[in-house]
Amino acid sequence: MAAVVALVDDLFFQAKLLETAKQLGVDLRTCVTPDALVAEVAKESPGLVIVDLNARANALEAIERVRSAGGSIPLIGFLSHVQVDLAERARAAGCSNVMPRSKFTRELATILRGAKSELS
């Protein structure tokens, strides 16, 4: 069972997520499309879903589809701090927590540890 499933299509940021998760011993699966994210969430029952709200894939659709599946999995979205409208749309779609990319990056280890401990 993956502790975390993430929709991230930026290869550099994907590598950062995977490396941080590896260092912490957190099982993290990455996806690049809403279909792949929904499939992974259904298969893995993760403790946390992470969504890059600036992904080329339709991130808001991915959030809505995860939520419509009926799960109450915590869902964190991250984006540029100036994208206030997108942040509100993500919350409306079902994102539990929306944060600027800089804060998300700074708190990544803590976020991943929290997801790991939820499944322990």
C-alpha cells in the first residue's frame, strides 16, 4: 500500500518528491494523468494524495474524480502563491489543503512523515 500518491508531471519536482520520500522510507507513487491518479488511489488506498495544481493534466478534474469516488483521503494541492483563483477552485473541487509551492517544498518532509504515520 502506497502511503502517498501524487499527480505531478514536472520531472524535476517529481524527482524531488521521490528522493525525499525514499530518504524518509515513505512509499510514494507518482502519476501524470487524472486517470492514472484515480486508478492508483483506488488500487493503493493511500494516506495522502498530492496534486500539483499547475500540472498539464487537468488537476481540478483529478481532485473531483478522487472525491467523487467517495474517499476522505487528505488531499494537498500546491501552486504558485499568486494563483488565488486556482486555489479557490481547488478547494471547491475538494482539496483539503492548498498551499504555495514554496511552503509545500519547505514542509515536504513533515508532510510525508505525517502520511506515513497515518498508515502505521
